[in-house]
Amino acid sequence: MSRRYVLKTLYYQSTDSFLFEGLDRLAENSAMGALYGSMERRRLDAPKCHPKTRLAVIDRLIDWMTGRIDGSAFILWLYGAAGAGKSAIAHTVAEMCEQRGWLLATFFFWKTASERNNESRVVATVAYQIAIAIPAVRDRIEAAVDHNPRIFDQSIDAQLLKLIVEPLHQLQSTGFSFKYCPFVIIMDGLDECQGTAAQSDIVKSLVSAFYRSPLRVRILISSRPEVNLQSTFSSSAVRRHLSQLALSNEYCPNEDIYRFLEDSFEKIRDEHPLANHIPSSWPSSDVLHELTVKSSGQFIFASTTIKYVGGDLFELPTRRLDVIRRLQPARGEEDLPYAELNSLYHHVLSKVRNVAKVKQVLEVLFVVNQSVEEGTVHSTNQMDAFLFWQPGDTQACLSQLASVIECDAEGDITVLHTSLSDFLLDRTRSHHLYLCEETILGDCAALAMRHMCQPVANKHGELS
């Protein structure tokens, strides 16, 4: 009796949680951190919408998914500036879809995570989730993997066809109905996928795979409105299947930001260790309105403000709020929507004790890592070794930037706000904090030479 036959028999006699070998291979080729409910995203405190905020946007998305509006558009592009709250909306919508039985799959791109900053694992990750969401299609997806184990090395078009489209169509041909509810795939942060060509290919491949499909699949894609993506979504092949939703003032972000600030400051007043030194009326409604205006419609300013004000257990939140309020006003409309975010980053970074040393860490994180395939330094220990520092130096540096960069108990470094790199690599925004890529890569080469000249210990611990 063949091993394959035994496995098939075991499956049909076992509980529904048994995974085929093909699904195991799918899992191996998937980026599990890209799932909206993954432990990786939970560890990063993945954003989701604050209660009773973004209701108009979410209602608009639900109407599109259910076909009440733009019924012929099976792709919706949700776009907005950095910090506008796209990921929070995508996460919240994913939760709602899962609760209603609509969710097929999610993929949350993240430019500093090697498994989810490129296109190589996208289709496998989506196919794996579909196999879990629709158990009846599992054996068909497994058969596709068994038939061609090298499918993961083929093009996105080929993977979509063999791992998703054909198995779903085969299932439909057996009488399985996809008409009773929408089936939703959510891809967030497409602009954080490496390579503009790869970003475009993902969109075009999805259109090619599903535009003739009778299945009620709805694909929500969120990103910044980068020029290359504007061009892709406006192309004739994509445009006729597309609905668009811009996170603009039409959806009253200021009302939501005010509500978020109001509730968050209340939590600080209730839970901060120094709460007995915080007046019950702090901050006033005028200050909340002031901060709302300074947010310029971008949630990142409000969320970073709260993390800075209430994030240090040994600092009075009232004093930290005064730091925020002394920020200079925007220089003009040409600075928006980043003007106030620039000011906040300037203030956060201006409080560090050794700016030059902190900048060395930021140079490695935002220039060296992005210039080397798969990155080189992702933990405080690696950073100390790379820079020839004493153990703990990096941890001390980054502890001063807790509102924008996180170090966990194992020393893993996580950038909480991807727009920080945009800020630091643009001289017109960061000024004296500017990170010059050419200079940094030259310094990196010198460091590499220094490492090469270091004596190497043999297996007996003796230097050679």
C-alpha cells in the first residue's frame, strides 16, 4: 500500500484539522507573518481602528464587497498618505470579514520583514489560507502542489492559476456555490513590496486571474498613492475592473482623530504610574482640537503623540505633552501632510543624549539593511557587533526612541513607523538629521574592511 494512499485514508478518517503534505509545503513557502492575526503582527501591536472611528470608510468598503456599489469592480484600491490609517482599516475590515465568514486570505506587506517585503510568498500564503477557509478545496490545492512541487518557483500568473483559480473553479463545478456571500482577499501595504515592477505585476496578475471568473471574489488592496501604482491602477487593463477609495477629508478623519485622542488621554490619566500628578481636566478640549489640527488628517501623528506622551513610565505625561505643543507650525501648505510629523520626529530625536551615535544605528537600519539583500542587522546584539560597540550600547541608544522604534526582550529591533525612514532620507524634511546614503555606504565599506582584518578564532578558541 502506497504512503500516499495511507495519507489520503488517514485524512478522510481524521479530524478536519489534518493537513496534507501539499499544504505542509504551502505553509513552508508562505509568509505566516503576513496574516492579519499572526503572532508577528500582534507582537508589533498591529494597528486597527479605534472603536467608533472610520465608520464611513468601513461602510463604503462593505457596500462594495456586497455589491451594493461598483458591482462590476472586483478590485478596490484604498489609498492615502503615509500614516493615514490604511493598515488599521485593512486589519479591522479583515476582522469583520472573518466574523461574517467572508474572509479568504490576507497579506500584510512590511518592508523590513524579509518574508513579506517581496512577491515570492504572496500566492502561496493566499492559497494556504484559502485551503483553511474552504476545507472542500484542500485536496485540489494539495493535488496542484503534488503535481508540480516547483510551482513556487514559477511566475505569479502560473501560481495564481494552478494554486487558486483552477482549484476554486473545480470546486464550483461540483455544485459548490460561491454566490451566497462575497469572498474577500485583503492585501495591505503593497507599496512596501520591494520593486515597483513587482508591485505592478501583482496587481496585473490578480486582474488576469480573476476578471473572467464567475466567483464572487473581492480583492482589497491598500497602499500609498505612489506614482508607479497610480499608473498601474489607471491602466486600461485594470481600470475597468477597479473601484477606488481615497482616504481624504471626505471621510472626516479629524472627527475620528479627535475621538481617538480623547479616549487615549483618558486611558493615560487612568493607567499611568504618575496619574496622581495629572489633573482630571487634562488636556483641555482646546488642546485636543489643536492636536487634531496638527495631525493634518494623518493618524500617525495622533498615535505617535500618544505613544510619546504616555510611553515613558518615569516621565510626566503633562511635561511630554508640553514638548509636543511647543512644536513650530508648518512652514506652508507645501509641507503637508508631513509637516507636523516632521516636527514630531525632530523633537523625539532632539531629546536623545548622543545624536551622532543614535544616527549610526539609524544609518544601519535604514540604509545598510535596505542596500543588502535580506538585510544584515536586525537585533541589538548584531548592531553592537557590526559597529564594534560594547554589548548594550544599541539597546541604550534605542531606548530613547521607544515611541518610534521597538526592541523586544530578545533584542529584536522593530521600526514601528515606516515613514521614519522616508523622513530621514529626505534632506528637505530632516535637515541636520539627514542620512546621506552615499556617505553611509562608504562608511559601511570601511567597517566591512575592519571586520575582514579582525582575527578569527579557530575551533579551539585560539586567534589566528
